[in-house]
Amino acid sequence: MKPFRRLVPVAAAVLLALVQPVQAQMPPSPERAAPEPPSLMDAQLFYEILLGEMNAKGADPATGFALLLDSARRTNDSRLYQRAMEIALQARSGESALQAAQNWRLAQPESREANRYVLQILLALNRVSDSIPALQRELALASATQKPQLLAAIPALYGRVGDRALAAKVVEEALDKELRDPEIAGDAWAAVGQLRLAAGQTPQALEAVQTGLKQQPASEAPIRLALQIMGPKTPAAETLIRGYLDRYPQKGDMRIAYARTLLDAQRYNEAQQQLTTVTINQPELAEAWLILGALQTEENQQAQAQKSLERYLGLASAQPEGEARQRGLSQAYLSLAQLAEKRQDYAAANAWLSKIDSPSLQTTARTRRAAILGAQGKVDEARALLQTLPTNTPSEARTRLMAEVQLLRSQKAYEAALQLLDSALQSNPDDTDLMYDLAMMAEKLGRFDQMEKLLRDIIAQQPENQNAYNALGYSLADRGVRLDEAHQLVTKALELAPNDPFISDSLGWVEFKRGRLQEAIQILDKAFQSKPDPEIAAHLGEVLWVAGQRSRATAIWKQGLALSRDNETLQDTMRRFNVKP
């Protein structure tokens, strides 16, 4: 028997953490439901097991492990093998746990559960290269219908390996057979590509997508990986996605996933086009109507949003009960409440909010109720309602704080909002999100030195924070000071987030302040087309007015008013130019 060698406490904690959670991610083993063999318990075996347990719980876990493992070998009982492993793990002996798992696998070669323990313990011990036979055996024991699910679980299984490049290499070697099988090659290459991406090997991950699609053209797995790779620096990934959707227009779920990725990239118009395509081609897909309705709500397309959300409610009513249905319905009710709130139909808004029963959205619903009270001038009631929000976790405390800040901001109680944020920042001095919100509130109060210091502190801590660059650059331009620096700051922000229409709006405003009217019009026009927004409309209209295009300026302002009649920037701009709403 190998010596019962203990791990240091940190390694043991990692081992215990790695072995058990990953077991839940793998596809279920059929033998779990199979009955154990008839009991071979006799007096001697009973005594051996009892003695083993007493030693395991006492001062000699090594003897307890040895007795339980010996009992497992004599009875071929999987429960005893598993108990021996547990004793070894609790005693921080990874090698002994591996020994028990390997004995179990030798005794029961068809047991996927035994093989999985071998695989997981090897990875927990960082014996990555040694895991190849166990991974291959796991695939060999899986049925054809189980293999795609198993392949999808491999990146999570190897995701905690320290040397991620090695993990990708080992998995590729282990999956040699599957990578050449036209039935599952797409899933296999997606698994390899996922690990390459985790290792920072983006070009190689994209190659995995291309190879997987070449060998299994209809596979969705490579496209899901391509959606993760997709970005301004990897245009080839999006080309593959679009080509796939053109070849398989019936794959509505994949088009929805593409739309979600476009939303994350703030490419709202393109996302809406993709969702609209799904609702035309596959109108029975409820999720598409829900996302489309939520997007239309945010884009202030109120009539279209109402229809989309009502269509979703009709489809969802036919779905089976469950958490996903409950969450989807609650999201729809929240969007419908938002639409009613925009119409100032507060009774209807509250009625929709009262229907929300998803636990994850209860706080959001209560926050919206407070906002409705604030819109009715009942600020004290609104703040009292917000005070009932839970603060058991830092996340809950942050949610309540920001809800109260937003309420005060909407009531133009900027000083009170600033004091709340300042107090929170004193308790969390390195919180850059609080710094940013405090900076924006300082700007509202004309405290530009305080705002600039906060934003520069954020940039020092987070050089990739595009919002800090953008906010500082826009503020300088709006005040007509240090315009060259403003241009540098906003340009940097746009490099970090090239598809953000609000940063493009800032750049257009900088160009306007620098006297470059045509460049400003071109930039602002594109930003407004990408994201119809009242503030962008205010800026574009002003530049057009100054450039002598007054009719078009007025038309743009009216479009902005249709989006939001209460937008302060738009109202102030039209007032300055003597244009009536």
C-alpha cells in the first residue's frame, strides 16, 4: 500500500473543493440507480468496518482508510470504496484517495462513477497529463447520446487547472478520436477551443471553431464558442456566425444567442433586427418576443413593445410551470410596468408590478414602486419603501443605496444624493463604481475639481475604464476647456469601447466644440442612428442648427421629444434656440 501521505491544509481544501462540485456538472452515471450487490456482511467484516470507522474518526485515519479499503476490495462494494476515498480526502491525503478510486475502477471497470473520481482526483492533484486515459475511458463508457453533454462539461472540469495551456493540449490529445468523428467533431473541437480561449489563445480558439464547423457543419457548439470570441478584434468570428445563421435559418435559439451578444456590445439596432427575424420565421419562440419587447421598451418604442410583450404572455401561458417560466413572466411584467410608468399610468404600473412573483426580481419591483411614488411627488414614502429593502449582503446594500440615489437624482436633490454616495465611499474607499457615481453627482453640483480628481483616481486604478475617460473628456468639452485633452480622453474611451454610441456622441460633441462641424455631424448622425436617444438628438440638433440646417435640426429634436419629452438636456437645448416643443 502506498504511504498515507497528508497534503498541506491549503492543498487539501482545494482538493475537496475540486472533486465534489465538478461531479455535479458531469452527465449522470447510469450505475447510480443500480442496486448494490447482495450484502456479504459477516461478523468479521462488520468488525473490520466498525474498527475502520472508529479509527477514521479518531486519531488514526490511515488505519481507518486501510481497513475500509480492504473491506471494499473483499466485497466489491462501491459504497465502501467511496467511503475510503472520503476518509482519505478528509485526512488531506490525495494520493490515498486516488489509490481508493483506482482500486474501485479496477474492480468495477464499467463504473463511470469510479472512473470520474479517478479523473477528478488526478486533476485536483495537478497530474494533468496523467488524466488522459481516464478522460478517454469516460468518453468510451458514455453512450452516443451522452457524449455531447460530456464534451460540453470538459472545459469546466479542466477549467481549474493552473496551467491552462497544458489543459488545452492534454484535452486535445485525449479527444483525438472524437475530433475526427463527424458525429461529434463540432462538440469536441468546441471543448478544445473553450480551453484554448481560457488560456488566452484566441486565434487558436477561432481555428477550433473553423475546424469544428468544417467537420460537423450543423453543430451549434462551435458557434456558441464563436459568440464568446466575437468582438471588434476578431471579425472572423462574427463572419462564421452570420454564415451559420444564413445556412440554418431555422435555428432560432442560435439567432437569439447572437442577438444577446449584439446587445452586450450595445449594437441595439442589429440586435433588434435579429430578434425581429426570429419572430417572423419562428413566431412560436416565446423568448424572442420577451427580449424584443424589453429592447423596444428601452428604445421607447412603446406600441411595438406592448404588442411584443403581450405576444410573449400568450405564448408563455402555454408553457409548463417552472422557475424559467416564472422568471420570464416576471421580466415581462416588469417591462409592461415600465411602459405604463412612461405613460404616467401609475395604477397600471403598480398592477403589473404586483404580478411579479420571481424572488430574484422582488427587489427590482419594490424599487420601481418607489420610483413611481417619487414621480408622484411622494418622496418621503418612496424613501421609506426603499428602507425596507434587504441589506443582508454587500450586493443588497449596494442595490438599496443606488435606488435611493437614483430617487434623489430624479427629484434634483443632488446634495442629498452626493452625501449618500460620499458616506458610502468612505466605507469603501477603493470602490471605483462609487467613485464614478460620486463624480457624476459632483458635476451636477458644479464641483468640477472634485469630479476631475475622482475620475482621474478611477483611471489610475483602472486604465481600461472607458466610462471614466469618456465622462472626463465630455465634461471638459461641454465647458469648452482643454479641448485637445478632451479629444484625447474621448478617443481613448472609444478605442476601449468602439461600438458605444454614447461615447461616439461625446466625440461628436468634442469636435463641435473644436469648430469641426462636418466631422461632428457625421459622428453624431451615426451615433443617433445606432442608438436613438434624446440627449444624442439634442447634440445633433444643435450642431445642425449652428451649421445652418435648421429644418433638419428641428426634425431631429422632435424625434428626441418622441423618445422622451422630459429629457432636461433636450428641453434646455430647444429653449436656448427658441424652438417650441
